[in-house]
Amino acid sequence: MKVALVNPHWTYDSSIYFGCREPHLPLEHGFSRAFLERDGHEVLMLDGQLQGLDNSELAERVAGFAPAMTVVTTAPTYLFWRCAPPELRVPADFLDRLAGRGGRTVAVGPHGSATPAPTLRKLGVELVVRGECEEVVARLAGTGDWSGVPGTAMLRDGEAVLCGPQAVSRFTDHPALSWPDAWVARHAHHHHRFDGAPHGAGAEVEASRGCPYECSFCAKMDFRDSYRRRDLAPLLEEIDALIAQGVGYLYFIDEIFLPQKALLDALAERDVVFGVQTRIDLWKPAMLDLLGRAGCVSIEAGLESLTVEGREQLAKRCRMDTPELADRLIEARRHVPFVQANLIGVVEDDHDLVDHWRNHLIGNGVWANEPVPLYPYPSSPSYRAMWGAPDDHAWERAHRHYLEAFRRFSDIQDQKPLPLPELERSCGARA
């Protein structure tokens, strides 16, 4: 079968989206391609941003390939499934321009995972994958009867029919990914790197998937949830191939990059630097020293709140108090050039106390951002605590709450976010 895998050309005008807006490797498509080609399928993989193609150009390339199946993402790479743009206008725009010329259509991403029915209606696709997509996409390509493939949903009489629970990939033995030289050459962005001028190309890799914690704000309940660590051999094979292509910086997209001595020892032997996102309370000083010697130049530490009350509200299950966390962050900064304490706005926080600890951290070389508003994504515990299980209006409800609750948004939102129905006006014909 001929299969097209498309990451559309993303735009974010008037969106609440607070993820990075630079191009990144579409890892979900990379893994899907590996499994499809293993099974003998012919694959066209496209990325609008990395290839500099708008949605019209992407549609024409897919139509020229004449696939039997086209798969489109609803979030810009696995890295941002947990903070995806709520609106579906971008994949909808691509599908409009494709105009039925891509065979059977499939959407993968957080929207179909949490709320399959409205995603099917808004996009007009035949099927959505619920959960991690790569192995499910390969199963779809191997059968003509999609009604029995677990981890999927289709519409029947206007209602979503679910087949099995959300898909959870084995992941541990996922093969080494390979990327076109031209894609790597265009990937100048070094994600979350601030220590100096970039040298070489950037790339994203995945060493583990999921997280053993259940913080209230984290949108991962319907995808990328249970923690798994990838086998070291294929991971290092993938990293070595990227280095050979001119990559000088890696960003590990892992929900939580946990201490792993074997991986850090291997990275220390390679000519590459890297960034991670993690919890600082899980790192002892000796492992922070090894992390720095292995080449880590950026730590994004999910602190979320600088007060005990705030961390309890966010269900952080943190065993350190604020002074201990501050000391550990400052210790990390001794070994790693850039360390950030990610903060989320929490009503329970004492603002004067937050300002005190922010100033203390910044004065010791650790960047602590101003607390950003919490968006209650439908796949987060916070959404379900407020409204229960997501229904067909979950994204609209979360979006309206966010716009009504806050007047200031994240630093990169240079435009006032619009209500979701306005952002998705182009999806109206399908809804």
C-alpha cells in the first residue's frame, strides 16, 4: 500500500498555543514510517515546516503520490502532544486542499485521543487513532477492514464508535529512526537552548515515553502515559546517524528524562550536546555532575510552583521543600549552563513568596519564568476534576474557561487569543 504521512504547515495566529513554533522532527511519523516500511509499504513522509511547503503544496504532493491512505497530525510533533493548539484549523485546511485525493484519511494526535467524535466531525476523516499512533497506523495499512483495529474510532450515524482502549505502543524496542539529509540540514533550531550560539543542526530524539507521575496539569492521560524506557542500542544507533548528518545538539522529548547512567556515559563519549526536561527532585548531585559531563547544556525542570500549597494543588508528589528544591536547581546550574524552573500560575500561591524565590533563583543563575496560566487540557486530571470525562464540547469548555479566567497569557502570545469557535470557523462545514 502507498501511505502518505503529513505534518501540515502550522500557523498560530491568535492561538493560545505556548509551545515552540520552530520546526521539529515529526517523531510520530518517523516511527510510523519505520513500521510501514518494515511491512513492505511505500511511504511518502512530508513536513510543511521542515520542507518549507504550505498546505496547498503539501496537498499537491500527496495527490501526485496517489496514496491509498493519508495520515495527518493534529499537533506539531510528539513533543507537543501535551500542549497542542486546541484548534483544528491547520489539519482541516490541509484536508480541504487535499479534497479527497489522498485515499482513506486518518488523523492522529491528542484531539482524537481525548475527544474522538468532534475530531472526526471537524476534520471529516474516516478514522482517528486514540493514543500512540505508530503501530496502529501500520495495522491500518495491513487491513481493508478498519472497524476492528484497536485504538481507533469511527463515526456511525453521527456518533463515535470506539474500538478498544487507547493504543499504548511497546516502545522499548522501537527501531532507530532515519531522516532525510535535507530535513536535518534545514533543522537549524536548537530547542530550548540558550547557553550560546548554535553549532551544527538540531534534532529531537526520544529515550523514554510516558511519566510515572500524575500531576494535575499534565495532559497525558489519553496518550503517552505509562513510563517506558527505550532500548539503548537502537537509541544510540539513531543518535550516531544524526551526528553523522551534522547534528550538534539533541533535545530529548521525553516527558521526564530520568537519571540513566548507561545513556549518560554513552553521550559523554559522543561529540554532541543536548537538552532535557525533567524533575529536579529526582536528581542527586553526583548524577547532575554526570549529566553535565555527558554534554547537557539545557535543563527544563518542571517545578511548576514555588510554594508547598501550590505543589500540593498540582499533585506534584514532591518530597523536597522549597529551599531544598532551590538548592538542587542551583547545584544543577553548577554543571549545566542553562537551567530553567518552569512555573505555572496557581491560585493557592503566595505571590510575594513566589517573587522572593524567583529572585533568589535568578540571582543564582537559574531562570524561573513568570508563572504562566494553566490551560485545562481535556487529557489532564485538572480538566476532569472540574468537569468530569471529556465530552464533545470539552475543548470549547476548556478554552472558554481559560480566556475568562486570565487576562495575561504566556510570553510568546503576542496576540490576544480568540475563542475556539472563531479559530475553527473553517471547520464549520464538517462539524
